Amino acid sequence: MPASSKTAASFADQLVKKHRQQLSNPYLCPLDFEGMRILLISDYSTDMEFIETILASVGLTHCLEYCDSPHAMTRLREGTVDERCDIDVIMAYEDSSTLEPADLYRRLLGKPEWRGIPVISVMDANTHAPDNTTVDGSGNITDVFLKPFRPAEVLPRLINALRLKHERDAHRLYADHREAELVRHRDMESRLRYLVDHDDITGLFNRRYLEQALERAITTTQATGCHSALMYFDLDQFKIINAAEGHLAGDSLIRSVAKQLKSDARPEDTLTRISCDDFALLIEDTDQQTAIDKANQMRCSLAQLKVSLHNQTYDISASIGVTMIEPDSTASPSHYLAQADQACFIAKNHGRNTVHLFCADEPEVKRINHDASWIPRIRDALDNDGFTLLFQPVYDIARDRVERYEALVRMRAEDGSLAEPEPFIAVAERMGLIHDIDQWVVAEAIRALGSLDPDQDHICLNINLSGHAFEDPSLPDTIRQLLSDTHVDARRITFEITETAAIANFEHTRNMILQIRKLGCRFALDDFGSGFNSYTYLKNLPVDCLKLDGSFVQNAVSDPVDQVLIRSMVEIAQTLGKRTVAEFVENKETLELLRSLGVDYAQGYYIGRPSTELAPK
């Protein structure tokens, strides 16, 4: 290699190292010289060997490609795949017979994938003046080589061109990435705007949109005097299907129902899905009878719908509540939704697959409103220690003393008085709050027993359980933990359950009683004799005590029939090895009668009224 070439190679090697360091930028990909290509466009190949030698001297082999000017554009087109050209720098000669650099540049501008390719113009220093050629790094011809070449200048200027191409590619990649991000964000925003007013599963409008539509309908009704109707659809037994087939199958069923409802509704009606298996339809400018007829027509359409899920065909039905939006009403959208929901609830209670029109004066609506007024009070009592226990003595007739009490729950009213359990217990049972009350009663009663002095460890306590207590599978574990924490002997505790609750689900009740009896606790059957099947279940129900229904005790002194019934129940209990308790003992005569009939325990106001203190000394 000539001395000048060696000098150029040494200089070039240093330059490559310098540029590699400069290009280690975290925002740009590392510059891979070996992977980049230079296209030399000339009708003469005499200079290609010289440039190849310079590039090879620093290890850049197979980097240069030669092409004559007639085939230059063909080569660029063949090298372009997926909007990316494999040529990174073009060297074009001014004296080309068919394609001069300026003409080449104009053609490159016509293709987005070629615009970033730097163009180096090569001209003869003896025939061209450098001032006549425009060099603009922003996009025009980027450099000019004058022949004869100066070896020490060729490589650094080629590397500058490669670097420029690399930076342009990086900027283009960044711009593409930013554009893709913007598109993704626009799609996401569009999707979110859609979901604000639509249900994701069915594509119907959602509750938010319905409330807005109701607001507009109320205003229109008041302005025009025309009536509107709101229908509330609740699919019957959907939760059973959903549990049996899975949520994906349940979603498929919901979509089928939505499609059927949409086909029955008018285009101008507002059909919405407002919860899991609940839909609503707002019909404007209609009358009551037309609305009822339409609801029944849609109910029949759903009843004819057959949905196949996992080789199983299901019939669909819905309970439908209807409420009318009156021109003179000032009610809010949520008020009308509540009315339609209440009407739907009543339709379900009437046997399902029916239509019910809301009427504010009907007893069932009043009961629903009554329940609704109790719910926040019950929740507040649970959260803020609003319940309390009273303890009523249970008299041992044979031993003539009190060693047992019954725990009675009460709720504190705002005025400090104590509310009887019947109203709020019934509401709690209907509204799903009864398990929380049961848990509270059991915990407080056992803790009260555990707080007695050691010399009162003979005192026993009866604890009432609601009719739904055994639906709570955690109850046995709760009792076990409380007994462990308080160190109370389980034999001191007797749980009372009503006869009605016990026989409602006999096998389940029996199994739960057996689980709790294994802990050492006892059981009493409350209100015994009040049902027609009392004796049928008694033989197989593992209870220790029968609590005679008060209706037999209240008038027993003057009613010989009650006396016969009490005697027969006592004899059966003794035969089965069970003790008996008589409640509603209001006077001495009743107590003496019970003693003569063989009753074991007595409870009532004559024995003692309920007190906040357990086993006062």
C-alpha cells in the first residue's frame, strides 16, 4: 500500500474509534459501520478500488457497492423493502451521462424511504468550481468530493455521511414511534369516550347514559304534557345459569338477550344494560296501556328465546317493572329508576316472568320503602355499636332457682330507647344483613358469659339464632374461636332456633347442629308446637330442649285444651330425653300449673324482665 494510503488508513482508524464513542448515545442505536452500505454511481469503475482500499484498511469490507448511472434507480427500487432502503450513502459523479447528483436528489425526494439518504457529489476539481454546488446538511447534496481524492479526507467524510444517515434513521424511527403512540392514545381516548356511555359486553347504553336520557325525558314530558315510560328488566334465574356454565357463557347469554331486546325496541327508544342481568328501556311519548302492552310483548319475545350453552339449551324469562313519567312530576331520574326497580322486585315475588306496574299506594311498595328506611339504621348500628343485649332469667322449676338466662338483642333508637327485634330482624333477613347481626349476637353473648366472676361459672346462657344463621358456613368456626378466646365451657351455651327455620332445610340444619354440638354446645327448639310437622321432625333433630310455643302457655290456666297439649308435649320430650321450657309465664298460677305438668323451666315477666346485666348478684 502506498505511504499516502497507510497514512490515510491510520488516520481513518482513529476517526472510526472517535465516531464510535460519539455515537454511544442512549437515544440512538449504536452505529454499525459494517452493516451500512455505500452506493457509488458512476459510469467509470476506476475509483471504486481506491475507496474500497480505504474502507478495508479499517475493517469496513463489503461496504461499497458499484452501479452505473442507467441502473441506479433500479438498484434503489430493488433494495427497498417495507419502506426501508438498504443503501445508506450515495456517491454520484457530476459527469454522469444519464443521472447527475442534482437530478438524483430530486428523484430521491419523491420517495419517503429515500429522502434520508445523504448524497455526495463527486466532481473533477479541474473542470468544476465548488462554489457552483449547493451543500445543505438538512436534505440537499450533503458533501462534495473533488478529484483527485485526498486519501486523508475520504474516510472521515464518508463516516460523517454514514453518521448523518444513521441520525436521520433514528429521527425517522422516533417520529414513527411517536406517531404510533399518538394513534394508540387517540384510539384509547376514543374507546374510553365510548365506554363512558356504553356497556362493554353488549354495546348498549349504560346506566350513566340512561340517567342523562331520563333527565331529558322528564324535561320534555313537563314541557309537552306527554307521558313517558321506564321499564326495568331482571332476567329470571340468570345467576344459576352463570354459576353453572361460567361467566363467559353468561356473557354470551347476556348478548343474546340484548340482541332480542334491541330488535323489539324502536330505534328512538333508549335501551340500556344497567347491571349484571338488569336492563332498562325508556319509551317517550306513550301512554300507560301502550307501555304495559309493549312490556308484555317483550316478555313473550324473551320467553321464546332459546340459548344454547355447552350443549345445553336454556329458556329465558324476565320479570319486568314499569313506571310512568308524569308531566306534573318533579321526581329525579334516580327516583324513577327506583320505582321501576321496585315494580320489577314485586313482579319477581309474584312468580317471575310477569309485568308489574308501579303504584305508590300498594302494600308491597310500602313494605319495600319501610325496609329501605331500616337498612341505614341497621348498618349504622353494626358499625357504631348500636346493638345491645338484654338478659332474661330462665327459672329451673324443680330446683327452684335461676342459673340460666336468655340473651335478647335490641337496637338503640336515636332517643335512647330500645327497639324490639321483630321489625329490624325481619328487614335484616330480607336484605341480607342478618348474618352480621347473628355474628354480633353470638360474639357479644359469649364474651358476656366469659366476663362473669369465677364463682358464677355455673351460669348458663341461651343464645337466639336467626332463621338464616345456618346459611353462614363460617358460624361453627366463629363459635370455636370465641370459645377458645374467652375460655368459656361450651356446655354453658344453648343455641335457640325456631321450629320453622329448623324444618325449612332439615338436612342442612341437622348437619350444622351436629357440627356445633361437637364443640360441646347444646340446642333448643324454639316455638315448638307452632307448626303442623312438629312431631314429624322431632325424632331426628339433635336438640336438647323444647321451648313450648307461648300460645299454649298464655291461657293454659283457663284452657283445658292447652293443658292437654302441654302435657302431651312434655311426655314426648321426656320420652326422647329432652327438657322443656315454657315461655310467657306471667303469673304464679301459670307457674304452678307448669310445675304440675312436669315442665322443667319457666320464662316470662313473672320470673323476671330482661335486664342489661347478666346474672346480677
